[in-house]
Amino acid sequence: MDPNLQFWQSNGQSFLSRLRLWFKFLDPSSVLSSQVSCCIATSAHVVASLIPHKGIKPALFWQFLLQAYCAGFNHANRNATATKDNKTSMKQSILIVGTVAYSAFAGALPQIILKRFRLIGAVAETFSRSLLPIPLSACLAAFSVMVVRSEEADNGIRVFDSKGNAVGVSKAAGSKAIKETALSRATLFGTTAAFPTLLLALLKRAKFVQRNPMIIAPVRHVSTAIIFGLMIPVSFSLFPQFGKIKKENLEEFQSLDGHSELFYHRGL
């Protein structure tokens, strides 16, 4: 049996069991330490991309770093069985470059809207700097997964029976893996963008914060980093690492005897 399939079948059946494993693997507390894991190394990019900027160029710069990291992470943690010899195709390379360019520009839209259209007023600033980044961050995170890993839906990914034996390749399983991962990534970035905004909205009502407005920026930065670190294992745990798909939904495997469900590796 495939060792990964055996491990996740034994330990990752419920959300809480998966969450416990991911907290153990990743140690979210390291998000504020100097020894960060590869999954948490982007916390500085996330914080910098979500804070208000004075100009368009800084916003584009930090969005580019964040989106480049996200695209690279999505590609590195894809299901590589969708590509020949598990290698990166020219099509995938073009999609990665296009995704980074488009997402970096779209991520800087709140700053572009404020500067280019010269919007003035508390309502316009609140919308562009506090409200718009929440759905925008979630949508761009999901978009990056769906485009960078699109070959999994186009070519299909390897599926296994309950004993871990590879039985073929399925496009439906590839599409399901992409959708689940995109939803988990949208949850990660959407929550990371939303929580500091809600926290600051509450803190600004406090008299202590009103007397010391300079405390707002550090609170925003620290809360963003902490929530991002905590949400990484939560988002990874939303769906099983080895997902299930019913055989009746896969026409090419209808003739396979003795198995009502097949398994696939979702990736991260």
C-alpha cells in the first residue's frame, strides 16, 4: 500500500485529527520566530501585502512577492501525476507567470483605485483599504490554485483503490482536488485579511486606542501574522489529504469490481 495513503487513512479521517497532525507538523508558533518552516515563510509577505501603502509601487511590489510565492507553493505541492514524467510543461510555466502577473496587479487594485481615481472620503478609504481586500485576497488565492494546477483537471490524476493500488487516471478526481484546495486556500487568506480588520474596528472604539493611535499599526501587523500562522493548519485540515470519489461518478472505472470508492492525493 502507498505509505501516504496508509498514513492518512489511519490518522486523518476527521477534521480534528487532521488539525492535530498539522499543528504538530507545522508548529504555528514559529511564525514569529527566526526558525520558520517553508509553509510559514510567507507570513511577512502576507502582512506587507495587507497593510495600507502610500503608493502603487510598494503595493505592486509586495503583491508580486506574495503571488509569486503562492504560485510556486501551489506548483510545488500539486499532484504531479497529471504531467508527463512529473515534469513542468511549457504550458504550466506560462500559466504560472501569467497568474503571478495578473494576481499582483489585481491584489494592488485597492491602492490603484484610491490613487488613480483620486477617491476622497472616509467611506471610499474604508472600502478600498479595509473591506475590498478581504474578498479580493480569498478570490486571488483560489484563482492561483485553479490556474496553476489546471493540468490536473485537463489531464487527470492517479487514483487508487482502498488497498493503495493505482487503478488509473481520472479527470474528475483532478477537478475535485483542485476545487477542495482552492476553497481551503481562500479560507486561509480570506480569514487572514478579515480578522485584523474586525479586530481594529473594535479596538478603535476603545478610549485607550483613541488616545494612542500609534498602537494600531503594530496590532494590525502582529494580529495578521498570528492569524495567518494559526490558519495554515486549519486550512490544510478542511479536506482529507487523500480524498474519496465514488466510482459511480467515474465512467472509465465502472467496470472495476469490488470498489465503491476510489482515492486520490489532493496535494496542498
